[in-house]
Amino acid sequence: MKLKLHHINLCSSNVPEMDRFYRDVLTLDDDEPAKLPPLNQDKGLVGDVSFVTDGDIQMHLTPRDVLNSFRSGHVVNPLERGHIAYRTDDIQAFMAHLDAQGVSYSDWGSDAVKGWHQVFFYDPEGNVIEVHQLVDVD
């Protein structure tokens, strides 16, 4: 099971302002459309997201939404502060690893992003960490 940094998610009360900042100040740009996650709009869990990149690592700028956990039914990832995300090649092995380490997590499956199996958990300081694997879409 290998992990690779994939994206950083930041939550904001003003996504367009954050988008302008990261594009204008840090000169980040658009990613290739095929590399963007296909959000599951049927669930209404994420809202309007801006995606910017340095060419290697994506940034997902999402609306702050502390009630997201209630709508999604998942405790972790309330879209309040944001998270750091890693991609794995074996999500089942990673979940078994979390279980062995005694780390509680929320298994979102593909509820938020079609084609990504996502799990979310907290580090010791309460920062949210996502690990996901690309999966076939039915």
C-alpha cells in the first residue's frame, strides 16, 4: 500500500476570493479536466468547488459548511477547516492498517466523488486527513 500526496482542501466563506488569491498571488492554474474529481452532485454534499494546481498537487477550495456532516451522515470531514489528501493504490489495505493502529475513520465510499473511494480521519491535533483510491464507476 503506497501513499502519495494528491491534494490539499481549504474551506472558505468566499471561494471566489480564495480562487483569485491562489491564482493571482501564487500563480496556480487550472488542471487538466481529466484529472479533476467528478463531484457527486446527486448527494449535494460539497457545493461549488474551485480546483487549482501547481502542476503536481491540486488544491480544492470548498465552501465552509459545518452542517455537511449531518447531511452526509459521516462524522469526519465537516468541511469546516479543510483537509490534506493522499491517494493510495489499496484502500482496503489502508483501512486495515488504520484498524490495526486503532484509528477511527469515516468510510465515505464514493458518496462525495464518483470513482474515488474515500476515508477520512483525524490526526492527533484534529486536522482532517483523507485517503482515497480510484475505483471503477458503476
